Amino acid sequence: MFYSPLEQFQILPLLSFGVGLFDFSITNAMITTCVGLTFFVFVYYCLSAYGLTCFPTRWQLVLENLYLSTAGLVWDSVGKQGQKYFPFLFVIFSFILISNVSGLVPYSFTITSHLIQTMVLALTVFIGVMIICASKHGFHMLSLFLPGGTSMVLAFLLVPIEIVSYVFKPLSLAVRLFANMMAGHTLLKVIAGFAWAMMGSGGLLLVSHIVPLAVLVILFGLELAVALIQAYVFTILSCIYINDAIVLH
């Protein structure tokens, strides 16, 4: 029987129930989201139960490195004015990182491989950026769509282009994360299915299936790197958007 590589992205109800027109079913996507959010409960528990020591444990080293990496990213991209937005960016970075990495576990579910989830994250950042820009600059924020020194003739051409590019920022932010995660997981499924089919054929193919398995191991390492990089890219682009809203550039 042939199984599609896209079956791994299906949202399946684990416990179905609802009230009237409302569906409150517990799905695999919901469980994965809860796992990503549980990370912050784990961080709070570790800090409250064990505290911070001069000789850090392994978990403390992981948390400190994650904290310092995000803090350095915010400082380099936004500067001193962006430190107030550090908690939000830290949550975004950690949630995407945990969701991407946990999706590599066999028989798990990658929530960031769905466009609706990445679009929610991107719109959250985009709406937050608009609120920051409007509260700080008021109607002067409209100067974002008209570069300084532009003549009136070019303004009729540049303003629509700037508006379209600004509106498409959350879409590009969401599609970038969704496409990379979905493509990588699909490729892993295809190679694994190919190796399994060769092993089930017997004979010379049974011996040759080691080749796609070796390729699968290499691709798994590459996909792990992509999971880390995409969380970093999403966060740094969010920092850049916030910086643009602050300095109105």
C-alpha cells in the first residue's frame, strides 16, 4: 500500500467532542502546541525549584545560552530601546525552536509545518509592530511608505509599492517558516519510504537500502540545522520589524 508523504501533516482528532456548532476535539496539533508551551512551565519550575547557581547544571547552561542568544540578538538588532520587547521575542524564539525540534521525533507532529499556525505567529508580530509604530509616531508613521527626498512624480509609484511590500511582510514571514519545515519533513518521509521499499524487496536491494539510509541520516542532521536556523531567522526578522517601527526607517 502506498502512503503519501503528506499524511504526516494531517490534523487528527485524538478525542472528539463538541457542543452544538463548536468543536472542542483534542487533536495531535493541540498536543504538540501544549508541549511547546510546557517548555516555559519547565523553565519556571527549574528556576523556582533549583534557582541559579555559580556552578550551573546542564539544564541551567541550556537556559542561560538560550537566554543570552536571544538577548544578544535583540540588542544587536534593536538596541537599548528594544529591551522592553525581549520577553515577547524570547517566547517567540523558544516556542518556534521547541516546535521545530520536537517535530523531528518519530511519530510526532510538526505544528510549524501548517501555514495557519505560522500565519498566527507572523500576524501577532505584525500587529504588535503596527501598535508600537502608531503609539510612538502617530500619523507620522505613514512616512514609512514615502522615502525621504522622493519627488511628487515618483511618490505615485513608490507609495503603492511600499504599501504592498509592507502588507506582505507577515505573509513572507509565515510562508518562509512553513515552506522550509514542510519541505524538509516531506523529503525525509520520501527517502525513508524509499529505503523501506528497497528493504522489503529483498535480494540485492536489501543490501543496497543502506545507501538511502545513510542519506537519510545526513538529511536528518540538515533538517535539525534548518529547524534551528528558521527559529533564528523568524526572530531576527521580528527584531528588524520592531526596529523599523521604533526608528521609523
